[in-house]
Amino acid sequence: MIAMQGDTLTREDEDVALDTTPPEMFHYVRKGDMVRSAAEGSHVVALCGEVFPVTKVPKKSSNVCPDCERLFKTMKP
Ligand SMILES: [Zn+2]
């Protein structure tokens, strides 16, 4: 049986999550940083070095930052 929690946006087995900065471009950020940013309004640093506050959650149709995508793939052998 699975308990539904409304504030769960990321899966436990992932170390990073997607977030966005305007325009609709999503960056990979550390999940812990994303949670803290959402809670405190602080900025996060994406894999590519982009710094921005967490404001949105990613959608399947969203564009992913090509720099982040490349760096993310290099993290996983
Ligand atoms: Zn990026």
C-alpha cells in the first residue's frame, strides 16, 4: 500500500531533481538544495553553474538545459 504525500515531488532513488529558470528551461539541481530553496526562498546552483530560486516543478514536455543534461549523464556510468 502506498501512502500519498502531496509534497513529494522527487523520487527517493534520485540524487538530483529538475528545476527551472525563465524562460522554460529546466536545470538539474541537487534534491537537498531544491528542498531548501523551496522552503527558504534561497537560490540553488544547477549542475551547469546556473544560479536561480526554485519556483516551478518540471513537466515532461519541458526543455532541459543541454549543459545540465550532458553533465548529468557523465555522473552516471
Ligand atoms: Zn543548466
